[in-house]
Amino acid sequence: MLLFRDQDIDAKGQIAFSRLFGTLERHPLEVTISHEHPELFTLENGGDRDPFNTAYYHGQPTVGRLDWHMDLHYTARPNHGAVLRAVTIADEDGETGFGDLARAYEGLDADQKSIVGKIEVAYRFNMQRLDMRFVDLEGYEPGPQSPKKPSDIGFPDFADAVYPAAVMHPVTGMRVLEIVEQFLDRVIDPERAGLSEAQADDLLRDLVDHIRKPEFHYFHTWQSGDVVLWDNWRFMHCTTGTRPGVKRLINRTTIGAGDVALGRVLKG
């Protein structure tokens, strides 16, 4: 992950810079794409979509909060990288967190690495956070207009995506723990690793607790002119959200995966 401060670039400059690192992909969630620059995926708070993106955490309304995730993880072909550019900075909150899943893998003990090397995990695309099995639901309540299904906000649906729980990075060869809390659903055929379904769920809870450890994290407070580039095959990220009415706009480009598929789509 790299942070560039005080960058005086516009949308065309961001797109040109991003292309230095690979072919850009159009994001599959079409309703969030810039009409003027389809290479850009817009992350906006304080706009028309706020009612759909508002939920309550310990009684406080929050817009645009997202759990730890990897971009396009639900497709089985996550993009290699991405570039975020600060356009409008929130006057408070609105941080982006990054977590190093290669370091998280290194932080496992020998027994954990052994069992992680034997299992595959499935991710299920879901609009209802209450149905996500491994996110922290303490103090959470959906907003009155929180979507119940992808089509409620113009999103397509996706079949379940399956990954080895530890993936070898296609470029560096490092082992990366392929565990993030958003959309994580289950271990595939846990009995092949000598686990019952209950034991498999307990293992996933332990692994999610592990990736939440602060020693793997960096939380970025945005400043005007900030540009962030990161390796999506290694880093997870999250957002803290903002209060309703707070203006925040971040533009993102998606650096494609090429012919690399880290996972597979579960058929049937």
C-alpha cells in the first residue's frame, strides 16, 4: 500500500496514473460508476444514495460504513489493485482502514496454518448485514431504507465465490489469509479437513477475530490531495462511515486481475 500526499490531479490524471499498473476494469456495480468517466467508481456520502447506505450503530445513524472486505471478492476474480483519490474530504470521520492479510497469515501458529491449508471458504453476496454470519452485529440496526436484496439498489446478484483459506499471491508468492468478515459464509465440505460444521464455524470466528487485530491495520484519515494505491490481492479494507449530511467523495479506479482468478464460482 502506498500513500501519495498533495497530488494535484483530476479524474483524467487518476485514470492515467492507474493505467501504469495494469489494465483498468469497469466495475460490475454499474449504478456507482461515473457517467463522465466510466473507469471511475464513485464512493459518495452526502448524496442521493444516503438513505440506502444509512444504518444505526449503538443508536447513531451512520452513512457508508463498510466491514472488512476485499474488492470484487464476491466475483471469485478480485481485481489486482485499486487507486483511491480524495475529491471531497469529510469534516470528521470517513476514514478508510487497510489490513495486511499476508502479515495476518504469518501471525498464525503452526496448527492454524495447517488447518487453514486444508480448507476452502465460501463468500455469499448479500445486501442484508443481519444475514452476514461473521460481521460484528453488536449495536447494529438497519436503516429504514436499507436494501433487502441487490436489485433494490440496482445491483446485480452473484453466485457464491469459493477460495482456499490461504492463497498464494500470484506475483510475490507470499501466503495471504483469504479471510474477511464481509460476505464470509461457510467452510466448503469441512469434513474433508476433519471438522464438523460447528467446528468449522468456530474456526472461522477465530480467524475473523485474528484479522481484526490492530497490529495488522492502518486507518487513513483523508487530506485534500491524497491518493492511495494498494494491492487488493494482499490487503483488505473497510470504511468508518460518516454522519448523515456530511459530504465525502472518493473516486476509485479498478486495476484488473488479467487472467488471474484467485477463487472459483460455486455452480448450482
